[in-house]
Amino acid sequence: MYRRTLFIFAVSLLLPFVATAASFDCQKAHSEREKYICSHPIISQMDELLSAMYQRAHQYARDPVEVKKQQLDWWHISNDDCRAGAEPARCEAAYISAIAWLKKRYYADQQPLVSQPTQALAALIKGMQFPRESELDNTSKNALAAENYQPWPRRPLLHLAKGQSVAGLTAVYKNGTLYVYYAVSSDDKGGSLYELNMASNQTRLLFHAKYWTTLGQPLQVKKGLLFFVPGGNQQELRFPQNPEPQLMIYPVGSGEKPQPMTAQQQQRYSRILDAGNSFSVNEDGPWLAIYTAPLYYPTRYDIFHNLDGFRQRYDVRKQHSASAFVLYDRDNQVVQDPHISPGSSWNISGLVMARHQPYAYFANQGAVACIWQYDINRDEVSKIVPEHDARLPAPVSIDGHDFLVFTMKNQQGLPAIYLAVRPG
């Protein structure tokens, strides 16, 4: 009796202004169980609380489909306890048991976003929230049900003005500081490349170009250096007749002026440089995430000839028809296929490898648009950012935890840059 009284008191604190607050409209109750719930104010409040907790668990869980199944299973199992004519104490006990179990297993407020965060991590994850299904538009919401949805909590880093858009995005953690590099295009001002220092929260203009499109492809950080295209025609990076591609180099966080890449630097770093709209290389070197469509052009998109070994060993035409992209371990000559077939559902962009972890990230602009992660070891594709306009994923590792910088529109419909973290 004491336990029941204490729980009822707790419910009254959580829902102090609701006389009967079932998870459904009691005026439209039609089943015997719904009518029974509405006829008992305490049970009605318990039903409201349990429903809210299940909704929250569905947001935070790694397997939302399983959460929904558990909710339906509990509803059927507890039918005898909450049927018409049943003692209210039996039904209350069923709700108490379900709430206690759900809180222990899923309730997010009882668990940190990341385990044992350092002071630097705590500052970065402060204010992060999981995506709320109620705030998604219909396009994003409709794509959730049938997919492997494993959302990452996130928060906005900065907001852009009307008429601006993010043309390129990358990030790196160096000497205890997260640096975010983003290229911004404006309707009438060309494009500008910025460095955001998260430790000082200061933004610095690194470069300005008339042709903003060339700032974003490729924009990457490897070995503590930022590489980007200075301006002009993108063909400077696509065709081998230009023996010295016009790449610029900037030491991360140095405050120096970016300089053109020398022939010696090209030779040193060519193995690990991404090629825009073609492939991405992890920083350790062996793994390439390769779009299959550009493989038809043996002299284009691959100015450093990183794909020569792949072309020699595998049927390019077959790969292109089977998958939008493949993973290639060039050291061991192994191809891994995530089986994402080109078509109306998949229109891949922003494909990028994590620098050291076995993950590839990409945005999709097809029917299941959002940002995805491909786990190489598990051979598993999962949706981590549900919004259909999210794009330009940029992975970064901080103190052993995986973060992701990306861009999408904020609640006001303006472009913004966000930071997300892998939960757990």
C-alpha cells in the first residue's frame, strides 16, 4: 500500500494540472479498456506517463522498432489486469511495473549521452538533444518506420544568414581543440572559407573566392593539414593534363595564410587525399569509399591514380549497376559492398570515410533522405540524422568518442551547422 501511495503521489507531481490525462482522447474512447482507463483518474494519469516514456524511449533507443513491439506486447499482456470490472489496484500494479522497467532500461535522463565525459567532452555535448519525431516534417517522418534508425543527439554550432548556404564542411580535433572548417556561398558575394575554433568560439576568414562551388570539393583535413580548392574551374582537379592540381594547404589552427600545394607535398599526401564526388580515403590509407558512377571515366576524377588497382581487379560495369558505392581495402585488395543499389530511394552524396574508425558516412537525397552510417565491420547501414535536408557529414574523433559535424536547416528554415555524438 505504501508503494502504491508513494507512486500515486509521484504521478500527481508529474502531472499536477490534469484530472484525467490518458494517452488518448477520453471523449473518443471506444474499447472497453479505454473506457476503463478513463473511468479511473489515477490509472488515466499512469497511462499518460507510460505513453510519454515510451515515446521518449522510441527516440533514444538503438532499436526503435523493438521499443514499439515491447509497448504493444505489454498492452496485450496487461489486458486481463485492466479489463472492465478488474480491481483498479491490479491495473495500477501493471502500470507501476511497466514504468519501473522502462525507466531502468531506456529512460534517457538516467544515462549520460557519452560514458565518463572529460571536461572538454562535457562542454561539447552540453545542450545536445535527440531528434524529436514531433518536430520532423512529413518527408523525414515517413522515412523512419522501415529503416534502421539509430539517432545521434546533436546541437547547433552556428547559424547562417538568409541567402547563404554551406558548400563544404570538415572538422578535426587537434591539441585539445575542435576546429570546424566550412565554405559558405552567398547569392551575391561568391564564397568564403572559415575556421571556427570551438575552444575560443572565434571564427576566422581563411579564403575568399569568386567561384564558391570550388571551395567545397574537396574540402578535407588530413595529417593536421586542411586541403581545399582555391577557386576557378573544378576541371583543374578532374583532368590529368594539369600535372599540378590547384590545391591549397593550411596547417590546422596555425593562423597562417593558406599556401599552394607544392609538388613535394602532392607526392607525400596524394595517397590519402579525397577526390571530390569520386571517392574518400581514410587517413591511415588503405580504405577507400568509392562512388561507382565515376569509375566509367578512367582519366577523370582520379588525378592521383588512387583507383588504378581497383579498376584492374574488378568489373567496373558490374559494380556500377549493383551499388551506388563500394568500400575497397587496397592493401588487401578486398571489396566490401553495402548493397545500396542506385535508384529512386538512393541518391548518394557527401560520401566520406572516418579518419581512423571503420565507418563511412553519407547523405542521401532519394526517398530515404537523411545522413547514414555504414559500419564496415558489421556490414550494417543505419540512419543517424533523420532530417531529409541534412548533408555534408564530417566525422571527427574526440577523446575516443565519435562526433559528426553536418549541415541542415534550423527551426527557422535557415542554414545551420550542427554537431552530433554517437550515444553510449
